[in-house]
Amino acid sequence: MNKNEILPNISVESHFVGKDVIFIVTGGLAHIGAVATAYFDEQGVTVSCKQLPHHKEGELATQMAEKAASKLQVNVTVIVGIHIDNATYKQIVQLVDIAQREFDKEIIIFAEKN
């Protein structure tokens, strides 16, 4: 991706698994880069994250899982895979911002359904 290219769409999907929720966040070349699960224990919300080698989505997946579990009050797993070839730092920052906004919208829509 060069600095003049348009950023790809970010897709956020949500699915019930019983009363729990899985979110899938992808953009560009979709894949699994990191998986974070947030659950409740005696300390509040705890998040566990696994990031694949050579990927950088772990921090984003962790933030999203904690936010969704706190707002929806259920266990949550977030799978994130966003890949853009040769993205600049500025483009990565923009993609993360877009992903967070789209994720926030999906949480609101999901909460309104339930």
C-alpha cells in the first residue's frame, strides 16, 4: 500500500455463542492475527490474548475484548486480522482508529438487540 491508496474497509461481525459473543474484526487481507477472550472473575474483567508470530493485532484485540465484555456483561472473544501490504505508520494509526469506531458501533447495535 502506498501513501496515496485508499484504506480498505474494516468489517466487524458479531455472533452469539449461547449467551456469550464472538466478534470478528478484519480488513485488507483477512486472517487471524490475534485472539483475545475477556471473562469475569473475582477481580472483574480478565483478558487473555494469543497473538500469532509476526502479527501486531494483540493489543487491539485485548482492548476490544475488555471493552465489549464490560459493556455487554458477558464473556467475549475477539478475533482480529487486519493486513495491508507496506502500510505506513500513519495508515496503521488510521486503520486502528477506524477499527475501534466500527467495533464501538457493533457493540451498540448488539446491545440494542438484546
